[in-house]
Amino acid sequence: MGIQRIESVTYGIDDVDECVRFFGDFGLFLLERTEEHAVFETLTGQTLHLDTLPGPLLPPPVEAGPTIREVVWGVDTPEELASLVAELGRDRRVHESADGVHHTVDESGFGVGLALARPKNADVTPRPANALGSVARWNTALDPLTRAFPLRMCHVALNIVKAGREEAVAFYTERLGFRPTDIVEPMGVFMQAPGDDDQHTMLLCHRPDRAGVNHIAYEVPGFDDVVEGGNHMIERGWREARKLGRHTVGSNVFRFLHAPCGGRVEYAADMDRVDDTYETRVHETTPPHHIWALRSNRDQQDAPAT
């Protein structure tokens, strides 16, 4: 089938201590830490690499300051991996590192890696919910979660320049097997990896007209995890980037935070799942960012008069 998921992500960073504190608070699990780098893991075995000196196998950063340097995609079989590596090797150099990752670069300058997917099983137990006529929880009160522990990195969003955006998208759709699920002409293209059932695994966003990291989304089991995870991060002193809401494209509940590694990170839950019968939607104008977002009296007071 091909690419199944995000396998690992590498950021070039300035401050190891700050990034370690951030992702520890965020709910990832620290595997390794030195003065120069740190490695975290999700519950499903994806790895997050935070490096002050990312190394010679990666291309130069696409923007100044801390930013994403490489996304490694996990492939289901050795045969599919070899096929994808050969395909990319037709017109660009591909390096294999000692850990079995094949490194190259996409049309926008981002590092791209391919490796065998090595997923871990995660015990996913969404909290049972009650509604009139549909009761899933009897005689049991809910306890607070207090914080979130992400299951996985579910999608990555990268900013790209407008010039050459068709070629940037074609690299993923024609060379790596992604398919567009929503094409938003003024903004970007949402794409699904061949082995994923999320409505999108990747977004290439040309609206800013510059290359850089936008965000990485981390799936948590449910709505409460999104709320309590964000609350915990704020209590720990981190800054919210976008308040609680539910996206229009993908329908997932979200909460965004500014990340010291560059860009933002997102707690995400309840994403649309789509199969091969889903038809690509083309939007001539940009849909609303969200179906709903949390509002307060302060928001209403600050709103322009109508």
C-alpha cells in the first residue's frame, strides 16, 4: 500500500531545555537527552527529534530560527519502501543512514525521509458519553484527566511559496502516492497518505507565500483530552495559539499552542475518517477555518459593530 503514517519528525532548535520542558508537559515520553538534542516518543512509537545540530544528511533550513527540518514517512513493506526510494532516486539524491532511513528533499526544500513503519499498539479507550436515548456510562462518575498523552502525530502542515505550488503538491501525489482530499484554491491542498484513513495526513499551505513550519497535530482520544491537555499547558506557562474549536475541513476538535521548536502544535480529536469512495472536494473560495470556536463575553465586546 505504501506510506502509512508519519514515522518521525526532526526540528532544528535553539534551546534544548525549553523544548524538553514543552514536550514533556505536552504529554510525550522522553527517550534520550543530551546537551545537543532530545528524542521523544508518542504512544504509537513515532519519534520527535529536537536537535541543535541536526546533521549533514538534512537540507538547510527553509526559514530562520527554530523550524522543522525533516518529516520521515513510515512505509508498510520493504518492497514498497524500495520502490519509493527508487522512484525518488530518478531525479534527486537519496541517502540511506545507518538507522535505515532514506533521506532526500522535496520541491520546497523540506527534508523528506522514508523508512519502514514500526507502529506500537496503543490502548485507546475513549471516554463513554451519555445522551438521552443513548447511554454508554451507568453508575460511574468521570474523573479528571488533568493532562493529555497524545496517541500519535496525525498530520503535518507546512507552509510553501505560491510559485511552483503545483509541483510541490505533485511531489507528494505523483511520487509518494498521497491523494488530495480537499483542494482550497486560495489556501492549500489537504492530502491523505495511502495507508491512512484520516481525512488528511498532510497540508501544504501556500497562503503565507513563504516556506516554513505551520503545525503538527497530535491525536488524543477525545474532547476532554483536548480541553484538559490545553489547560495543563497554560497552567505550565505555555501560550495558546488558537482557542478551542472544531475545524471545517476534517471536522476535528482542536486546540493550538505556540511551540519553542517553531510553529505550533495541535491537540486533535474526532477527525473525519474517509475511504476510497471519498471524492476530492475543490473549493474556489476558502471555507471557514472552523465550524465553531469557543467564545466569551470578551470576544463579543471586542467584535466590530454590525
